[in-house]
Amino acid sequence: VGISGPTAAVVGKLLRQLGESTQVMCVTHLPQVAGCGHQHYFVSKETDGAMTETHMQSLNKKARLQELARLLGGSEVTRNTLANAKELLAA
């Protein structure tokens, strides 16, 4: 069972509050949760058949905005998804 929408926004805010007093690392595909973080990392993996490597990259403000827009709209980033991502970061 998963969460989405308003519930995800509440979870994101609670995780942010928790992050004020302790370190929290959360792996999520939910933009409502990712937008609440103090820091944003992009995690990816590569597989060459026998071996899988995982990579983690810290995102700057511009890259974070792009990634949140991608999470909101799928593979295509549009003016609307960018505007929504800006709203998430401003909340």
C-alpha cells in the first residue's frame, strides 16, 4: 500500500521536522516528499550484466528543480511541471 497527494505532503513535512533534530535519509519517488527535504540527491544504477553499481549525486538548486519537475510529469519537463516544482520548493 502506498501514499500520494495530500498524505505524501504531510509525510514530507513531518520528515522535514524530524530532520531539524536528527539526520534523515529518505528514498522516494514522491515529489511532495522530495520537495520537503533540506538536501536532494539523485540515485541511479547501472548494470552491465554481472554487476550493478549504484550512484548518488547531490543536486544543486537548478538540478533539484528539474528533478522535481520530472517526478511530477514523467520524462517530459514542461513549463507547468517546472511551475509546480517551484511551488513545492516554496511551500
